[in-house]
Amino acid sequence: MTRLKTQAAKESLLRRVRKQRLKYITVLPSLVTILNGVCGFAAIVLAAKGANARIGQFTCFAMASYMILLAMIADVLDGRLARMSQSTSSFGGQLDSLCDIVSFGVAPAFLMLEVLEYKLGLTESSVGSFLHRFIWLAAATYISCAAIRLARFNVENEEDESAHMSFIGLPTPAAAGVVVSLVIFHQEALPELAAKNTHAYLICENIIMYALPFLVLGVAVLMVTRIRYPHILNQYIKGKKPFAHLIRVLLFLGLIIWSRQAVLVLIFCGFAASGFVKWFYYKVLRKTSFVPSIESQPVRNSY
């Protein structure tokens, strides 16, 4: 009798598993999502080659950064295609997060490690040094927070378009953008400065190199906070907007054409800092300013 009950329980479990098997997927959004992951993998391969290797006029560090930017474009397109075709699914969300952890988690952290080890002269003999440990700690913290951020997004995500007007915590593409924008600026804009002023070049390079692990730690913490960040595409570009929005977009595109390296740094670093600044203002400064002091409170006579 017990054996029959066990067999019946197993058959019931197998039936439930069969019901959960995936039958249909949307091909085009899934292909774009996989392109996101492939770009992240390409960024890791290029970063491993080091700064001495070049592809045309670009260093491999710069090319790795551009691969991560291309992964960001694919990350925007896959969700947009899925919602336009009304084919959003749990499979697409899980696949997107798996590719995101490669492109916006592992790839930026590995790129930061390679750049800093190359520029600061950290070799195998310096593995035990404090600086080398701190850089590895920053990279490990970044990857861990990116994984937590994506897992939390999968649990809390809603397929309704109206629920995608803002993000809770810094999005992983924006966090990766802080890293890659600084690497691109270091690899492309600073050499031009070196030809004009060597002293200014050395100061700027040292600031970027030593600030980079602290910035990585900062964006890692922002990813797992509850600070809200606006969805730029849904809030400021999608739908009908005032004519002034078009002028701002045109000016913005003109700045990118004029100096894309500096503009990328301003965009990503400014976006990452904006959420924290707003939170700090409304939760700390504004809140404390409305707290009445003891002297200002009216004196009540007790009888």
C-alpha cells in the first residue's frame, strides 16, 4: 500500500513538471537578448588581451567598453520588441537577466581589474598587497550586487508597461556604464591631452585610476538600494512631449558628436549620482529642515 502511494506521488509530480515545460518562445526578442550576452563575452575576451593589443585605431580595452555599450543597446531593444509584439514572458525575463549578469556584471568588473592591473603595474608578485586585494574586493562586491539586483528584479518585475516608469536601485546597465565610460575616456581622450600637457595627463590618469575602484564600490551599493531611478526612455522620450524636448535631444546628440568620451562620463556618472542626490535631499536635508527645534516650539502652561 505504501509503495502504491509513493508511485502515485511520483506520477503526480511528473505530471506537474510536464505542465511547466516550455512550449513556445519568441524568437526575435530572444535572439537580441542572446546578442547582449555575446557582446558581454566578447568584452571579456577583448579585455583579457590587454591595452597593448589593438584593433584598428582602438585599444582592446576601448573595444571591450564599446562591446558593453552595444550590449546595452541590445538590452533596450529586446524588451521593447517583446512589448511591441505583446510576447513578454517569464522565459524572456530570465534569459535577459542571465545575459545581463555577463554583460553588466562580470564584464565591467573584469575590465576594471585588467585596466588597473596594467596601469598600476600590479603583477603576480603583488597579489598580497593591500591595493591588489582592495581592487579584487571591489570587483567581487560589484558582481555580487549585480547578481542580487537582477534576482530582485526578476522577483518584483511586472509585465505591465506602466510599471516600467522607474527602477528601484541603480540599473545594472547604468552601473556598467560608469565603468566603461571612464575606461573609454582614459583610453581615447587622455592620450590627446598627453600630447598637449604631460603634467595634466598624469594628474587626470592618477585620479581616474585610483578613483575607479571606489566608484565601482559606490555603484555596487546603489544597485541594491531602494533608491528610485527614472526610466529615461519611458519618461522623457516615449510618447508626446513638448517641443523643447526635441531641442534638448538635438543638443544632446550634438554634444555626443563633438566629444563622445566626455559626454558618456557625464551621462552615466550624472545619472548614477542623481538618484542618490535626490534621495539625500528629500530624506535627509529636507526632512531635518522641517524638524522644529525646541526653542521654536510654543511654551504650554500646565495647570
